[in-house]
Amino acid sequence: MLSLAKSNWNFFRTCSIKLKSIHQLSGASDHMTGDISLFSSYSACSNNYKVRIADDSLSTVSGMGSIVISPFITLDYVLLVPSLSCNLLSISKLTKYLKCVANFFPTHCIFQDQDSGKMIGNAKECAGLYLLKDGNLVNETRTDQWKWKNLVYSRKPRDNEVEHPILPEPYQDPNPSIVPAESGDDYEEMNRLKTILTKEFEIKDLGKLKYFLGMEVARSNKGISISQRKYTLDLLKETGMLGCKPVDTPMDPICKLGGKEGSAPVDKGRYQRLVGRLIYLSHTRPDIGFSVSVVSQFMNNPTEEHLDAVYRILRYLKMTPGKGLFFKKGYRKNIDIYCDADWAGSITDRRSTSGYCTYVWGNLVTWRSKKQSVVSRSNAEAEFRAIALSICEGMWLKRLLEELKITCEGSIKVFCDNQASINIAKNPVHHDRTKHVEIDRHFIREKIEGGIIQMVYTPSSHQTADILTKALPKGNFDNLNSKLGMINIYSQLEGE
């Protein structure tokens, strides 16, 4: 038998209870409760019916009915025993109804689907008893909304939710998610989750994360650093660039790719492999975001000119292979976005390049350097497209934080160095310079009026996103690079 607290139908394990007075249930356990308010349907019984409970005493059965404990589970033939101070469940009837099996352990018990073997419920050990909280049991055989193909999965987002991978708590509602506690680490919850994963997969606890897929993680009381030093050094060694002469910037600010005619073609496969590895490296190196974006545009027909640009990026990486992102502790719960556009910067098709970088609580979280899909006829048009792109990213981050039960302070601040674009965004009057971006103009205006975003002017010398839109000379590059919040924890090893 399982016993349940009256208010929440919480499950506890108790000894087996025999029903002797109700002949059709003779020799078997059944569901029982002492609270008549739990019934969805109920019919009274004769006072001649008795039931023997765990302390070997006889109690009167007043009636029988059905109780709904979840949208998918209805308990039928539940006995009303007024003298009971708890609710009792029959393990045999429950497992038969749900077509599952129950396995008991010293710290918990689990319910597994009989056909798939996947876990559909869990009861936690509490003071020698087994407790199952509300919603911790789902009938897999009666609902198509929850199919445990595996424990880690991505679910389709509901309306107004962002799409991202989720590690669900596998015995909650049909749309589960894990919400981190702001008060600190929950080691009991961690150990419980490890136990569950161990039953599904062959896993090994490696302790605190230090190295994962080429990314090195270092912790201190000031924050967390993520770098790819070993990955960078391995790349330099494989390409024979480990002893090369380093350069100060990843791309030549004077020469633009595509302007050299008659450049000889190079091995396409080799070029693609090199650029692919640089793309992965850029996940922790926003300082090479623009240069990697440019060289990746020539994957189909690379030439020596493009390969030289790739080698220059490697020479830049040789200077600081251990540089990486740093996430420091912060108390300002806000989102700041820096966005910019390089109008008609591409000499091959004269398309503009959009760039943005988003800061959450003062830490760089996402960034992007992307060539616009169409040619902009004015600088304001190019800026508007960049602003709209960055606003979408900021709104996505805000919704993501809200799903994690974290509330942002104030509006999302969007920093732009183009006064004309800011004025047009705040002024709903139609303008010839923006008639080609009507949708973006109305989109930006709507978010401003709704208080979701706030447009803020920043000088070009402080426009961090400028590093993601064009190749810069050393002075400007170093100035903006310092604003990305990157550090090199290996600086002493590298002789800096």
C-alpha cells in the first residue's frame, strides 16, 4: 500500500492492508481516504462494511466513489473510511491501472512504464516513508502529450516561449522544466537527478566542469572564465602556424576580401575545414567574429586571397591563444545591446553588415556578425535592419530569463551611434530614407512605445558592436576589444 497526505494526495509506503468485510475485495488492498471532499462521485455504503488497517484495528467504510488526482488519472472504487487520518493507495491496483511497475529503493521509489520501461513517476523517501508530490505521476499509456523517448529532449515551445533545449524534471507536469534556485546549489536535487540519469544511461560523475568539447572552464570567487586555449594551440600546431609571427588584429583594415582579381584557387576541402574550426573557436572569441564571418562567405570558391585571410586570423590567435570570455558576478539585472551596421561594406555585392552584442547583467552573452540579405539604399536603412535584428535577440533573452523565473530590471537598452536612426525610430512620421524598411520601422516603434526597449545614443568610439561590422586598425580594435569583457588567465604562461 501507499499512503497519501489528505491535502495533496502525497504517497507514503505502509504495510499491506486486508479488506475482509467487502467480499468482492476480500484478500486484496484497495484505495482509501478519510476526506469526503476529495470525491468527484460518491455513493454511501452500509455501516456493516469494515476494513482492517495497519494497526490491526477495524474501521467503518462509509462509502465508495471516484477521485480525480490529475488530468490523466482517476481513481475508481475508492473507499471512504472517516477514521483514517491519511489517504491510502493500493500498489497492485495503481500499477495495474497505469500499466506500470513500482521499484522501491532506500531513498526513493520509481514507477516505470510496463512497455517502454521509461519512468513516469517518483516518490521521495521522507522520514521512513515515500512521498510523491502533486503532479509527480503521469499515465504514459493514456496521454500522447508525454512520451519519454529519452530523459533529455527538446520540447516544442508554447506560445510566447523561446525555443531551447530542456532537461526536464521527469516526474512533474507533461511540460516539465527545471528552474534553478537563486538561493544556491541544491545538492539534494543534484544527487536525485544523477540517480535518475544513472538508471537511464551509463554515466560517470566527473565533478565540477573543467573541460568540455575543447572549452576550458575556470572558476574563482570573482567569476567564471571560458576559453579554448588547448583547442587553439592544437589548431596552430596542425596548420604549422605554432611558430608564426603574431599580428595585432585578425583582419587587414585596408584590404577587403574579393578585390584581388586573378587570385589562384586553393583546396576547397582544406579551406572549409579550417574555417569550420575557426567558426567553432569563435564561440568563445567574439574578437574574431567579424573576420570569421567574412572568410566563411567564400566557402564555395576559395582562393589564395581568402586563405591568406584565414592564416592572418591564425597569426592573431597566436598572440593570445588563452583569451576567453569572463562572466563576473553582477547585481544589475538588466539587458544592454550594442548594435551597428557597416553600410555597403562588401565590395562584391555592396551589402551591409549588421553586428550586435548583448550583455546580461554586464556580461557578454551573445553576439553576431551577419551580412544583410538585401542591399540597403541608405545608411539609415542599414542601421534600421541592424537595430531590428538586435531587438529580436534582446526579446528572446528576456523571455528566456522569464522562463527561468528571473525578472529583468527596466527596459532593454539598445545603444546605437546613428542619431538619425534613433530620431526616426522615436518619430512615427514617414520618411523617404526608411520607406524600404517599413516593417522594421513599425516593429521598432512598437517596442519603444510598449516600453520594452529604450534607444540610447552612444559615440562611435564606445560602440562595441563596431568590432563586429568591419576590420579596424589596431587602436580602435584594442579599444573596443577591451569592452568585450574577455580575459586571458594564461597571460603569465604566455609571457604577457
